[in-house]
Amino acid sequence: MIRHVCMFKFKEQAQGRTKAENVDITKKMLDSLPEKIEYIISSATFTGDAAQNSDNYDLILISDFENLEALEKYKIHPEHVAVGDFMRPVRISRTCIDYNI
């Protein structure tokens, strides 16, 4: 099984919304993916505390897939691509790791 972990840091303001608003929208979009993409075995998103250090990331996604082939199918699935399209202009950075569990 493959665990896919991504962390995101968001801009303070982007697309006419605050960081908190963009994080909330992103979280809702990511949380809806398991219903739409059969390759996802499990998935969870977590947001940082409002009082956290400003150097910390704002959102983390932890998802599990049967294998790397399933993860690659997920990456190009239209619903996942739509989340990425939303996020690109509102985030500062993304970091990710995929590993066997």
C-alpha cells in the first residue's frame, strides 16, 4: 500500500479571499474526493491551528492507495485535477512524499 502525504502553505490573500477561506474551500474539495475517485482507499485532511507558527504549513492531506499505479491514476483523475487548478493560484508551496506502508 502507498501512503501519499502532501502539505500546503497558502497565500494570506488570493482570488479575493482570505487564507482561511481558501484553506476551507480546499479542505472541502479534498474531503469530497474519496466519494468521487475509487482509487482512494482512505483520505484525511487536517488544518493548522490559527495560532500556529507562521512558518508552519496550513493544510495536510494523507491518502492511501493500493499501489503506485492507483496513485498515478488518482493524479490525473479530473476531480483531482480540478482541486489542483483551484489551489495553484492560492497557495505558496506544496511538498509531498509517497511511501510504502
